[in-house]
Amino acid sequence: MDEGRVALITGASGGIGRATARAFLAAGWRVALTARRADALAETAALAGAGPDRARVLPADVTDPAAVDAVFDAAVAGFGRVDVLFNNAGRFAPAVDMDELDVATWLDVVATNLTGPFLCTRAALRVMKAQSPRGGRIINNGSISAHAPRPFSAPYTATKHAITGLTKSTALDGRRWGVACGQIDIGNAATDMTRGMATGVPQADGRLAVEPTMDVGHVAAAVLRMAELPLDANVLFMTIMATDMPFVGRG
């Protein structure tokens, strides 16, 4: 373990973000925890048994450029640097026909799922280019939806396709600064966001079907593995999924 490494995790108030933060803290990292709700972030730190010397609670809305910059400034002030950014914050939209989706919902999903990761990536690059030793790693939470959408998921699917473009552009543009960028596409991790899979979710053939899920801890372990690679190696894309979920095949 290296007590000097620092990760900043967005959406750390629950689900994949909370599980990943706990995995990083257990592995000896210092972690800046970011999400809208300060109380839920504090609960994440408490569940990990980490005090403020190892887990900084930095509530912010990732769609707000000034708030994002302030979070990174606070992380650097508290920990000295940022070695890894995990762009994890995201949201779904109601499962409705596209012509019934209101524009405000579309814009909100785009702001959270795409503009937020861009703002955090921009701030991370600013920090990683200036720190010594220079460089770092950015890991984007993509989705299997970037490859095979679910019915009634246009806002979520469109933003996750866009995240793939952001990942590739960041991996390219970050090279000269020693910044690696990769993406993890996750299928059916068991969290509050996927609780409905136990009762049935829409399938391509119009059915509602129960889908298998996997322990969210496996996702956290995979993100940690990506983060712990030396900067001369990079997992550009990783897919981790419940083995029996309907991703490949016909439906």
C-alpha cells in the first residue's frame, strides 16, 4: 500500500461510488468524496472507518463548473495532489417513449452524465499537469448501454455513448502530460439504482424479465485494479457484468 496516493470519486454517496471509495480506502488510498449530499458522503467515510485525514467530504454538484473547481482545489489543499479521478456520478431517466420525454429531463441527464464528467476531467487535467510528479489517471464510468441500449433509455444511452468519445479524447490528449484515461462499462451491479431488476425490466422483445445482478464489490475491485496500474499501462476499456445478464445474444 502507498499512503501517498489520492483518488477523487464522484457520486460517492452510494452505490458504485460508495463501494469504490471503501475499496480505495481499504487499500490505503486517501480519497476525496464528492456528491450532492454531505450527510451521505459522511456515511460513506464512516462505513470505511476513515477520518478526515484519509477521507475528505467535499459536497458539490458536478454540473456546476465553479463547484467542481472548488472541489479539486480543496482536494489538493487537503491531500497535496490528485492521482486518480473516478467519474462515477450519473443518473437514469424515466422509462418512457421518446416522444413523451420532456426536454428538461433530457437536459438534466446530459448535464449529470456528460457535462459533469467533462467538468471534472477538465479540472483533473489542470491539477495533474501542474503537480509533481506530474500525471495521473482518469477512469470514466461508462455502461453496457454504450454498446447495446435498453428500451426507453435514449438520454442515458446517448450520454454513455458520448462518454466513450470523451474517454478516447482524454486518453489521446492526456498522453503528453502523463495522464492515462480508461473506461469501465458495467452491467447489472446490485445497487439501489438497479433494484428494479429483481422484479423485471423491459426487454427488446417487449417482455418484462428479471435479470441477474452481481455484487457491487466486484466493480469496486475492478476500478481499483485499473487505478493501481503504473502510468505506462492503461486499461482503455473494461466490461464487467453479471455473467448471465442478457447482453450478448438475441432478444
